[in-house]
Amino acid sequence: GESVGLHLPTLSVQEGDNSIINCAYSNSASDYFIWYKQESGKGPQFIIDIRSNMDKRQGQRVTVLLNKTVKHLSLQIAATQPGDSAVYFCAENIWGAQKLVFGQGTRLTINP
Amino acid sequence: EPEVTQTPSHQVTQMGQEVILRCVPISNHLYFYWYRQILGQKVEFLVSFYNNEISEKSEIFDDQFSVERPDGSNFTLKIRSTKLEDSAMYFCASSFLTGMNTEAFFGQGTRLTVV
């Protein structure tokens, strides 16, 4: 069945270090991927997206990498700050479907 | 910056009662969605809505759920007879398009507690 999963449920990093959050997806028909950030008590907030015809996309302090061969997605956050503490979800859009399938989420904690 | 707004932020209801969760999507968006998130779990798709009809729904979205766009701005989710397991955060989202390159914007959510 369709599923998007994450390798690690929690990740702790030192402030200023880089973070890498991973995601595995199972549906090869997925054509669009989004990383969302969710702070406590709030809705998912868009961070960055990538289309299936790309393998890398960069934003401000964030980079998303897509490896379609192994169905793997990662989010890299450079120079993490306390405000980056949140749960991060990857989500996939399956071609032709009007919905997003979310992964389980990784809780990122920034240590001072 | 335009945003999706949801009301109420928290709703407590007794089992068996009907609840209506309300959403105002971003004004020029065409696609509307409801998702839910049980505490500590992932966000799950419920339903998508386009051109005044349901375009896709999940197995969760059974006969006790319904959606409506009663006017040009509101989008509602009705749960007819709530169950304890309906307790969750319910997120409304909207997008201008659907599929590739169509970022869905989420509201802050309504926390539904069924007692």
C-alpha cells in the first residue's frame, strides 16, 4: 500500500550544527514531495518542495534531496537554530491523486 | 500573507453529538482538504473537494462525515455522531491547483475532544 515513513522518530543536534532528516516513500508513482514543519499546537507549515524530475532543491538554509532509485527523501537544515525545533513531516503527492500522504514525522530538538 | 483560518480552535463534545468544524480557505484557492492528526501520530488525509463536490476521500471518511461549501468563503466538516476515536486535531488546507507544484496551505487546526 501507499506509505511514507521515516527512519528516526527523534533527532537531537547542537545549535549551529547541520541536521539531516530522512524519509522513505514506497509509491513510485509519487511525483511531488513536500517537507512540512509542525510546531506544537500548530498546523503543518510548508518548508520546501521538490518535483520528481529533480534530485536537489535548495532554499534558505534548507536543502531537499530526492533519490528516486531508492525512494528516499532528505531534508538538510544548515546551522540549526532554536526556532528549528519542531516535528518535521515529509509528504508525497501521488500522480493523479488529490491528496498528500504524510510520513510519521521526526522530532528535531536543538540543544544549546 | 493570506492564510487558512479555522474555528473553533478547540471543541469539546459528548459522544453521539454532531459537530461542525469551520474553515475559511485562502480566497483564490480552488481545492480544499480536510486532514486529521490523532495525538502523536501522523497527519492523515480525509477528503478533498473541488468544484463543489468531493474529488477524493479516504477510508476514514465514512458516512458519518460530510463536507460542504455553504457560501463562497466557508468550507465545513460535519461529523454526525461523534465517537471517542474521533478525538484528534482536524486541519483544513487549501491549494490553488492540485498535484505537482501545488503547495497546500494548512490552517492552525481545531482540536476536537469527544468525551
